[in-house]
Amino acid sequence: MNKELIKNIRLGFFVITGTALLIIALYFIGNNSNLFSKTFKLYARFETVNGLKNGNNVRYAGIDVGTIKNIEILNDTTIRVEMSVEEALKKVIRKNSVATIGTDGLMGNKLINISPGTADMDLIKDGEEIESLASLNTDEMLRTLDKTNKNILVISANLREISQNLTDSRGTLYTVLMDTTIARGLKHTLGNIDVVSNNILKISDDLNDVVSEAKNGNGLIGTLVKDTVMAGDLSKAIKEVRSAGEQINTSAGELKQILNKVNTGDGTISTLINDTASANNLKRSLVNIDVSAKKLPALLEALKHNFLFKAYFKKQEKQNKK
């Protein structure tokens, strides 16, 4: 009986021990895929590892090539991660390769991705450190996205309220938006503005050409600016114009004085203009002169045939012929 019990205990112990060793072996094989292959160490520094743990995978260009061996906190802003990478990767990982923390799938375990470097850089060596890139914080992204969604909700509500107010009030803005006549008028106005803008640009170019010609001494303006002789003539002409203007002003003053005298009744002209009796007498005199002038040829013809003046007129005719 005692021997049978001891044998069963030994068998149970062996089974339990074997099962435990099998579980441990499976754990190491599952979490340390490089347990039985040659590896080398790489290091990278991060400000935060976002839940990265020992045993998580290391990937190069999307391929599992190693595992995380150790995570060490150096100070309050720096965490150094030790990676165990397959020996074959020494031929492809370069010193400008970059390590980033990612996720295995959407909600999987954290891992480190190593991006390929450029061919002009040296290959990495065992125990060296590669550059790292700050990883995206999923929690922070979700918080930002939550704020953005709330803001979009507020903006959407405001836009809905504005559109409803426009539809209900049918005010000026609604008229501008819905009236096709105003739209055509606005389009026509914009076309005119475009034409005016083009004209202004053309005028600006013409002015630039004029200024350029003036600087080079070409054209009338350039001649006026550069030619000192013409400038002197122009200055003389301006002086003469100024002198003529002064004389005109003087004459205007004298004419004003004459007009003042005429208006006040002084002088002969004023009498002729303002005295109706004198004006009537002058008018009658002019009429009489006109009548006499019309009768004068007939009177002279009568005198030619008069025997007293006949000899005189014949003598005058002879002298005119000579």
C-alpha cells in the first residue's frame, strides 16, 4: 500500500513538473521567437512608450525580426528601450534608420517598427543606438477627436439655425442667394471690375513706359526733362504767359472801371446806353442819314444834267479817264 502510494506521488510529481516545464517552454518560445537564433542589441530612446512591454515584437519593414529585451527609465523625459534583433539584420539596418512605437493591428500589443535607412549611410553595429520618432498618443488623439466632434456638432447646429433664419425671414441675404437677376447683375459687375482692373494694369504699363522714356530722354517729356535749351525756352514762355496774364488782369480792371462808370451813368457811352431820349434821337438821326444816303445818287445824277454843273462833271470824267 505504501509503495503504491509513493509510486503514484512520484508519477504525479513527474506529470506536474513536465507540464510546468512545457508551459514555460511554450511561453518563452511564444514571446521570444529569437530564443534559439543569433541576435545583436539595438537601443532607442523615447519620451513615452505607450504601454510597450518586455517581450513585445520588433519589426523591420513590417517583418518580425526581434523582441524587446529591456525598458529602462533614464530620467523624467527619457526612456531607453533595448531590442534583441536577428544577426542577419546587421546587413540592412543603417545608422539613419528610425524606430517608432506602433500597434499590432487596431487594438493589439505595442511593438517597435524600424524603418529602412538610406544606402549612403553606414550599417548599424552591435550595441549602437538608432534615432527614434515620437509615437502618436492614441488617448490624446481620441480626446482631440472628441473635442472636434463636439465643435462640429456646435457648428452644425449654428449653420442649421442660420439657414433656418434665412429661409424664414427671406431677408436681403436670402434675396441675394435666391434671386437669379441679382446673380446675373453681380456677375456682370464682376466682369466690369475685371475689365477695369485690366485697363488699370494697361495704364500702369503705359505709365511705366512713359517714365522709362522720360528717364532715357526719349519722347516729349524726356526732351523737356533732359533738354536744357528747351527747358529755358519753356521757362521763357511761361514768363511771357505770366506777363500776358498780368496785362489781362490790368485790362480787366480798367474794363471793370469803365463798366462801373457806364452803370453809374458817367460818360458818353453811359448816356447813349442809359438815356432813352438820346438813344431815340440817335436812332432818328441814323434813319435820316440812311434816307439821305439813298437819295444822294439821284441828286448827283440830277446835278450832272443841270447846265450849271454839267461842265464840271465832264471835266471830272476827263481827268478820271487820264
